[in-house]
Amino acid sequence: MTLSRDRWAELALHPVRIRILRAVAGTRLTTHDLVALLPDIPQATLYRHVATLVKAGLVEVVEERKVRGALERVYALPAGGATLDAAALATATPEDHARYFTAFVSSLLSEFSRYLTRGRIDFAADGAGYQQVVLHLTDAELARFAADLNQVIGPLLGNKPGGDRAPRLLATILLPADQPAATDDTTPEPPERPEGSGASEGIA
């Protein structure tokens, strides 16, 4: 199913639906699994949003099975994923991107707030962190960096949940940085580490 940018944004950029799509990404889950993974969302609300995503084609029913006399559905993302394709992103307006990025950042704030409500917070032990750095790269170096990063992350995306594995959220943002303002001093100062950058051991 092909959706317009506006329709996709209306359906996907909802805080609860973002969490459902993230939970289903790379795996197959029943509604029972989703209830266990998202216990703070009322079941009726969760079921309603799952049904909306299925109707829109952003989530698919990949299996149906009988469990104690009831029909249990298994959900997964469609083969094309639940994101806009490259052509749609290429034609998105600045206003479109502002909406998409606002939803992205809002979802991160929501996830981080949930993390902070845990009884015990240990950034080093949890492998948590946040920081930003500026990389000075040529186009060729940027392409190699992206390829190397994909080579590291790609195999991990196939990991199935369960066992000793814990879900870990990795979010990436790559933006062109403004050039520093020119000064009379020909010796540039080294960049300062951003304040409040979190644990240095954490994920960038």
C-alpha cells in the first residue's frame, strides 16, 4: 500500500504508534507480546492503535493461530518497512521534515523519561549515554563512515529477542554543522566537549 506523506505522518507519527512500530521492527509479535512490552499503555488503547496500523498497511498480520480456543494474530512490519521511501523523503518539504523530526525527538524524550523512572539508574552498567561530537569529513570519508557503521549494525538487526538479550535503543542523527565564525586568530581552538553529554561509555 502506498501512502501520501500527509497520510503516513497522520498514521505513523503518533507517540503510541511509534512505540508499537519500534517494538515490532525486526521481529514478530502477538498482541500478548505487545502488552508485555508496553505495559504502560492500556490494552484497549494498544489494540485500537494496532488495528489502525494494520488497516493502513504499516503493520501486517503474518500468522493466525488458535490458542485456547481464541484466534491469536502475529504481527510484523511489511517487507518495505513502515517508513517513507527514499523518493517520498526526497520530495518532503521543510515543514514535513519538521514534523517528522519533532515526532522522532519526542519519542526519544518519552523513552528517556521512562528510563529515568526506573528504580535504579546506572549509566555505565546500563550501557546508556548521550553525547554529540563534530566530525570533519570529506564526502568520501562520510561515505566510508556510513558504510562501516552499517557493517557493524547490520548483523545485529537480525538478533531475535529473548535469552540474555535486552532491547537497547540506538538513535542516530547526522546533520551538516555550521562552520565556526571566522576570527583574526589563525590558530583554531579545539572544540569543547558539550556540557551534559552523559556517560562517556554510552552510545553516541
